[in-house]
Amino acid sequence: MEKIQQRQSSGGAVRVAALLSLMVLFACKPEAPVGPEDKKIYTPVSTLRGEAPFPVGTAVQSGRIDQSSYANLINKEFSSITAEYEMKQDVIHMGPGSYEWGSSDAIVDFGVKNSIRVHGHALLWHSSAPAWFDTYSGDNAAFEQMMKTYIQTVVTRYKGKVASWDVVNEAFEDGSGAYRNTIYYQKMGPDYIAKCFQWAHEADPDALLFYNDYGAEYDNSKRKAIVEMIEDLKARGIPIHGFGFQMHINYNWPSLSELTKALDALKATGLKIHFSELDVRMNPANDLTSFTEARALAQEERYREIVTLYKTLPAEQQFGITLWGIKDNESWLLNFWGNPEWPLLFDSDFRYKIAHRGMVEGL
Ligand code: XIL
């Protein structure tokens, strides 16, 4: 015993002990070291939902939210969810009068169970028009009646559970701001947008109704067309409560001054503003094969900048900011652009990227 005490008190023994514990540490180290060595990730000290004065959301899929890794993270960080694709018409509307509710119910139930706001997306979107529309044989009046029934069936089903809806998504052309020549436009005419808002409102007068689009961030003609459409609906007493900027942006485009101009133009309508599908492409020029520290820092700053910009809105116009996904490796952008990408706040192992720090600090 005495011997041991003597050894422990000697400087050499302390060094041996230190060396031994270092060896143990190294032995326990995971193969791909994480932590201070990797400056692209960090240990968070606060959460998005904890810091944000408005809801912060994420796009979700029913097949993931039943896994605890996703469910825990969503509950910790987010206070709003949007279905990434399972509340679109091609998933729900199987044929005239025929509906499939499994996935959308699962998502809405998840929100209700966890007291997370559910934003409905999207009642009408040309890209999710069901394939069977191509062979639909009814006339235009029958098609319009079918759309009314569809909208009112969906909105009624989730009345009191879904707080808000993107009623129409992407109705204008790029560059010109002309009405996009969709099947809805062809069969119902230019007033279809107003009709859809009216129908949705009749089904759930408490739901907040949004028009959602991309391009208003940087496309002057499209932005002008959207503002004119909103002002027209307002003047006619058609219930529209919000506008969603999708915000699929790049780390270096559009410029902050362009985004500020866009936000100010829509702010002037008095509607609630949703940054509804935020992600930040880090490799738009395809010049990266792996995510660099320099690009990660640029992303951190970009997220901080976007949140800071959003906070220039009056509180009553802050509907929230929704991220279009959780993990980089599951972003829709990978398939859409076919480049390596790292657009979101979490890496493929659910580790917190410093982009999260930028967003939290901006809040
Ligand atoms: C995308 C989803 O992320 C994909 O999973 C789906 O296959 C296609 O739609 N604008 C929108 C979103 O309004 O609904 C789109 O989401 C992305 C572009």
C-alpha cells in the first residue's frame, strides 16, 4: 500500500498514468473522429425552437418520423412540420372520389400527438397532378367540381389539426410572370386561384391560407405578378392570409440586397410570410467533391443572414421558417441537381453542422 502511494505521488508515475489514460482514450476513439477536429460540426448549446420567436419547421416523410432518431430530433429542434410530398394530390387523390389517407394521416397525427404545428402542402401543384388526369374524360365544369370536392374533402378531414395550407403552389411562369399553363389553368381559367382559396376557406374558416412559390426571391416579373394576384384577391375579399417564399437558395445567390428587396415587396402586402422550403445549395457550380471547412463557414453565415433578414418582418407577419429536410444526404436537391450537396443543418449521421449555429445565433 505504502509502495503504491509512493509511486502515485512521484512525478514519473503521474506521467505514466496520464499516458495510460491517453492510450485508453485513443483505444475508445471512433474510427472517423468527430468533435473539435472537424470544424464543420459542433456541439449545440441551444435549439432552434428554444431560441426562435416564431415557429421553425422541417419537411418530413411518414416513413422516417416513426424512427426515434428522427422523432427525437424533430421534437427537440422543430415546432412546425410540412409533409415533403405525402399531402400532395398525386399521393392522396387516387381517382374521382377516391382517396388514400395513410401517409398524410400519419404525418398529421405525428404533429398533433407532439403538439407540433402542421402546415399543409400543397392542395394544387401542377407537378403533383395525378397521372390519371391525363385520361380524365369529364368536361371542364366536372373537373372544376372535382377540384372543389378534392380541396374541401382534404381540408375538412384535417380541420382543427392542420393550421394552414399552401392552397396553390407555383402558378406563375419564370421570367414573364404569366400564368403557368397548368391543367388547372387550362380547365378552370385564370380565376382558379381565387376559387381554390374560397373553397378551402369554406371548409375550414380557421385555417390560414397561403400562396407558395419559388422565384419571387430574384425574378422581378414573377414577383410583380404574385403581388398583383395577392392584391387582386385582397381587393375582392378572397381569403388569403400568407405568402410562402420557397427559399431554395445558394450560398452565394441571390444577394442579400436582392432578397431584402423581395421580402420588402411581399411584406408590403401585409400578409404573413413563410420561408417555406429553405435549403442552401453549397455546390451549385459543382466545384466540390467533399464539403470543405471554408464552404461550411460560408453556409453558417448564410443561414445567419437569412434568419436576420426574416426578423426584419413585424412579429405578426412572421409565420415561420421551414427547412426542406433534416439530413444533407436525404435532401431532394441531390436527385434534382445530381451534384454532391450539403444544403441542410444536419449531416448524414444527425450531427449538428455549424449552419445550425448560424441559424440559432441569428434567431
Ligand atoms: C419536392 C420534394 O422534396 C420531393 O421529395 C418530391 O419528390 C418532389 O417535390 N417546390 C415545392 C416542393 O413546392 O413541394 C418540392 O418538394 C420542391 C420544390
